[in-house]
Amino acid sequence: MIFRAVFWIGLVALLMPREPDLGLGRPAPAIDPGAGSEVAAWAASKIDPRLASDPQLLCRANPAACSAGAGLVENVRTAALQSLAQVKADLRDNERRR
């Protein structure tokens, strides 16, 4: 039985079609990996170095941006917790049905 399984696995591996080489090279990533560092460098150039070294001072200078950022993080956290709670409830319902 084991030999039969090894034989069929080997045969399928041997006969399985391979990806054809069209001569176009490997696919490029969808997003340039250096783009994130360029955006970070641009943002750092727009912020006063004194503000960047002290986050509390940065929020004092721009409270609307800080509250918007904190609100966004809280919304993402709430959505994630609601999704997890829904998944747990679905799992409990499936267990009860069985």
C-alpha cells in the first residue's frame, strides 16, 4: 500500500505540467518596495525635527490630526473585535447544531 502511494505520487510529480518559460523574466512586485521609504522620508522632511522627537509636543501642535489618527486606530480595533466576536458566535452556533 505504501509502495503504491509512493509510486502514484512520483508519477503525478513527474507528469505534472510545469510553468512555461515565456522569456519574460520573473514577475515584478505590484508595489515598488522603495516607495514606503520615500513616503516616510517625505513625511519626515515636512515635520519639524523638534516635534518629531517629542510625540506629546507634536500632538499639542496639531490636536486635530492626533485625534483623527487615534480615532482611526480605535475604529480599526473595534471592527476587528466585532469580527472576532461574530466568528466566535458562529463557531458556538455550529457546535450547538452538531
